Amino acid sequence: MVPLLLGILIGALAISSVSTALPRIRADLTFTDTEGLWFVDIYSLSLAATLIVAARIGDAFGRKRIVLIGLAGFAVLNAVGGLADSGTLLIVIRGLLGVAEAFVVAGVVATIGANYRARERVLAYGLWTATFGVGSALGPVLGGLLSDGPGWRWLLLGSVPLAVLAGVLAFWLVPDSRSSRPQSWDIPSIVSSIVALGALTFALHEALAAPVSAAVAGAIAVVSLVFFIARQRRLSEPLIDLRLFGLQGFSPAIVRVLVASGVASGSVLLVSLHLQDTRGQSAADAGLAILPQAAAIAIGGVVAPIALRWMRAQTLTVVALLLQAAGMGWLVMDPELVAVPLACVGLGFGIAGTLAATALFDATTDDDAGQVGAIQEVGFALGGGLGIAILGTIAAVSAGGFATAVLVAAIALVAAAILPLVRRRTASGARATLTPEAPDHTPIGPVQQVPQD
């Protein structure tokens, strides 16, 4: 787990440190506003767009191998970026770093899914969530300190020894795994997945700042996604097996990933803008006020496997989502101190995100680990983008603004908590009319005997 978590930490720092370092980077390299926007967005765009392809490469050639490729990319690209004197070159480097992060993330989540079972798997994903939360909390602080001190270049150069260390440890400690199924390389599927995810991520990021461009990108994403889904249904060896979504527990877990991550990301935007625009606080003060949420996410990842000693995973997930909803409901009342409700939001997301990610792998087999890992990470990424776009738009256009958007988020969390339970009761009633021999679902891979915890 140590080298895997180091890879996650490097990526989390790269994503979150830009917010405080950007002004100094923009001044040194004379970025235009458009270039500055691309510098921030291109990392997440390239990450989301290449996740599915990276997962397929890991399934075919080994998940350990793609982790090593991603970490090597981190080391080389950060070294080049730390010495770059051109803004355009730095944007390209950051885009390639997003691709390297896709290889690392796809390899990490699939390796965890393939090598751990039962509560060990929950603990592994809890550590993953905690590490990402710590990186997200430290990133803005580290970005500000380095930008004001030795310089922003050390954000990149400082990641080089971390990536080298993680690579050496991964080569030594991480077991390799791959799918036993033959892997197809359908070019139209690969291209349409990249276009769909890249365009959709761009649309979500630009929904508030550039609605016309976002609408065009959204239309491209929808067309590409429809084509991708239709093609997967026709192929005997699809890039993503859509039958995964029919497995019991899989779709509800994806819904919870989308909603929980969307509210967690959207709450940061909503509270930050509210504190600055309504209460007149500085950006630095707003950043400190939001910090407890990131810390609570890390705590939630550690708490999740411990709490399973006293509570079933399904029950604990519902409790976590309701805790997140309670935090958002508390924010509706506009409390003077936002740290406590934000901590509830972060803690609930840390627990629910960990358990939802685990539930995806519990519903499938080791051969599906690459696909499931990619779907999981795309869910987290798109959930965050959807949360920012939808809640930000509601806050901007509705009469209540902040309060209305926060209330909508709380309602969405309650729905995500109870809808899978309602769906299960409905399905149980429907199955009661079937013959006893009727199966719940058709297995999509070889059934494996797994020792029970």
C-alpha cells in the first residue's frame, strides 16, 4: 500500500496546489486568462479522458506495469515542468501529467480490487480516501508556502524524488495482476470514450465561466457517449462491459459515488463564494474555513473500516450519506462557524466514498478490476464536476442563491441514501412472482470462490 498511496498523494497535491500557486505562475510566465484557465483544467481533462484506456492497458499488460509507467511519467514530466520557461510548454506538461495520473490511479484501484478481500479491501480503500483527503488539504497550503518562499517551481521539482521513491517501492513491493480474458482494442470505442469523457469534463468545468463553449462540448460529449454505448452493446469483447451496471449493488454504488462526490466538491465552491461575496472574508480566510472538510474526508477513510465492526456496510453507507446531508442542511441556516457542518460533509463523504468504491468490486470478479476501477474513478471525477456545475448554477440563478443550492444538495444526498433501499424492496417484490430457479442476474465472468471474512 505504501507505494500505491504515494502515487495517490502526488496526484492529489498536483491537483489541489494549483489554486494558490496560479497567481505567481501566471505572473512569471505571463499567462493570458485563457492560458491560465487551460493550465488549471487540462490536468483533470486529460486524466478523465484517458482513465478507461489506461485501465484496459493494465488489464492486458499488468496493473503493476501501468503504475510504474505513471510514476516514471510523474518523475520525468515534473522535472521538465520545473525547469520550463514557456507557458505553453508548462500547459502541455500538465496535460501529460494528467495522463500519467490516469495510469497511476487506474493501476492503484484495480490492484486494490484484485488483491484484497472483505474488510482488508475496505481498509485499503479507506487509506486511499484518507491519502487523497490529506493531499487535497495540504495542496493549497503547500502551494502558497512554496510560491511565497523558494518559488512555485518546487511544487514540480519536489515531486520528482517522491515519484522515484514510489516507483522503487512499487517495483519491489506491489504484486502484479491482469485480466485473464482476451482484451480487444476497438479503435472507435477508444476514440469515442476519450472524446466523450474529455468533452463532458470540459463542459462541466466551463458550465459557469463559458456557458456557450460548455454547451457545444456537452453536445459533442452526448453524441460520442451515445455512439460509445451503442457500440459496446454490439461488441463481443467491449471496452466497458455494460452488463456490470445490471449486477446487484453496482448501479446504486455508482449513484452514491456521483452524488456524494458532487456534493463534497460543490460545497467547497458554494461556501467559498458565500464567505467572500456575502460575508466579505478574504480568499485566505475562506480557504482556512474550508480546510476542516478536507481533513474530515481523510478521517472518514480511516473510520469506515473500523465502524464496520459494529455496523453492516449498507447501513453504514446510509448513515454516512445522511451525515453528509445533515451537514448541508446545517449550512442552509448559515451558521457563523461553518467548520463543523463542513466537517460533517467531509466525514460523511470519506465514509460513503470508501464503502461505495468497495461495493463496486464486491459485486464483480478480479477479471473486471480494471474496468471497475476506471468506472469508479470516472464516477468520482464526473460527480465532482456535476456538483460544481449544477449547484453553482442553482446558486447563481435562483432567488435563494446559496441556501437553495445547499438545500438541493441535502435532498439529493437523502435520495441517494434511500433510493437503493427502495429499489431493493421493489426488486424483491418482483422476484417473488418468478420461479425459485430464476437467477438474479447473469454472471459476466468466471465465478471465483473467495474465502469469507
